Amino acid sequence: MSKRNLALIGATFVSIIYGVTFTIAKDVMPLYIDAYGFILLRVGGSMILFWIFWLFMPKEKIAFNDFPRIIAAAFFGVAFNMLTFFKGLSLTSPISAAVIMVSTPMIVLTLSAIIMKERMQKRMVFGIILGLIGTAFLILYGKSIGSATNAGLGNFLVLVNAISYGFYLIIVKKLMDKYNAFTFVKWIYLFGFIMVLPFGWSQFQTVDWALVPMDICWKIGFVVVISTFLTYLLNLLSMKELKPTTVAAFIYLQPLFATIFAIRLGKDELSLVKIGSAVLIFIGVYLVTQKKSVQ
């Protein structure tokens, strides 16, 4: 199997994990821990894992002039990205949040055209449009799950998170071209942890762990280890072979997997609208991820 196909499989697994995470994280927040406290736990736990794994990886020295880019990646890809996403998710429904995230490919395409001078092919634009149509049908005619205490503000924060993530994909690409992922990702999470600490410490301190059920602890562990540590590694490894626009296109799969997971839990039901939306989403991802036959 080619490295590109492995990268595509890795990006697909990331979408599946994120699709599941929308519902799992919603079960934890805000009943057992508030959004910012959860982010502190998520970033801090992942930071420790990245530094531990780095001990067993080949060592590289990072050029001093690359640290501003690492700090920017920490802000857009960890701190600002996660704070706005989890706060937004705590206020809106999981499927709504997942669907709003599909604006990221459009944002990345625009940023790539401006910053990286990347040409927008008609096939990619058409694929993104199909994906947007599919997700629009999914949110307009699909039953949302979970509670939404302030959907308007929550949806806006998730959109801000999508823009932030778009910046992150552009910023981190040059680091991927220069270093091994383990060389710099530990620094991204260290700086990210420092950034989220002032926001999450007070909420983290108020958690009464004696009252947190074991199944919620497992869900917190899933978000830290699988949804954060593993997915960031898979995303970074995928970006070794794929363009930021291609990686971003896989966000289209998140509302699909979020809906499937909700159905499996009995919180949603299957319909022709959802099946049709799934077909459009998959076609959109296929068109965006196909490599040109002639370079």
C-alpha cells in the first residue's frame, strides 16, 4: 500500500474518532467538568504523553527561528482551537457542532490560495460544494442529539474554532516538511498547555472526582488519549503525504460518523435524508482527495 493511501486511511480514522468524540465529550460537559477545565485536562494529559513518547524517538534539534511558528501552531491548533470548540460544544448539540466544522476545508482552501499560493482546482471546489450540500441537508433535516443551552453562541464558537484549525493546518505544514512529528509536537502541546492554564485551572480545581462515575472517567481518558494524542499524531503523519486542503476535507466525514454513533446509542434514527447526505459527503471527499493524473 502506498504512503498516500496509508495517509488517507489515517485521516479517515481521525474523522471516525472525532465523530465519536462529539457525543462522548458532550456526556462529560458541563455536568461533571466545565469546558475549560476539561481542556486543561485534555491538553495536560496529551502533553505528558507526547513528552514520554519523544524519549524513545530519534532526536532532532529545532532551529531557534522555528519556535515562533511552533508557538503560533500551539495557539491556533491547541489553545484557541480547543477552548472555542469545547466551549461551543458545551452550548450546542454534537451533530450541529460536527456539521459546522465542515466549513474548515473552505477556510483552508482560501488560506492556502492566499498564503501558500495554492491553486484551487475546479474538481476540488466541486467536491467541497457537494460536501456542503450533504452536510446542510444533514443538519436541516436530521434530528440533532444532545442538549443545546445556547445554540447560537455555541455554533459561533465552533465556527471560530474551524477558522483557527484552518490556520493551524497551514502553519504546521512547513514544520512537517522539516522535522519529525515527535520533534515539535511536544513543544506545541507544552506551549498550548501554558496558554490554556489560566483559563482552565479554576474550573479544574472545582471538580469533585469522588462524584465522577467510572464510565465518565473512561470517557475523559478516551478524549485525552484517543481523541487528542492519537488523532494529532495521525493528522501530522497524514500531512507528510497530503496537502492541508486534503486533510481538511476529511472533516466532512465527522457529522456522518457523529450521526452513526448517535444512532448506535439509540439517540437518533436513520432516514433517507441521512443516507443521501452520506453519499454526497463521501463523493465530495473522494473528489477533493484524488490526485491529478498529470502534474
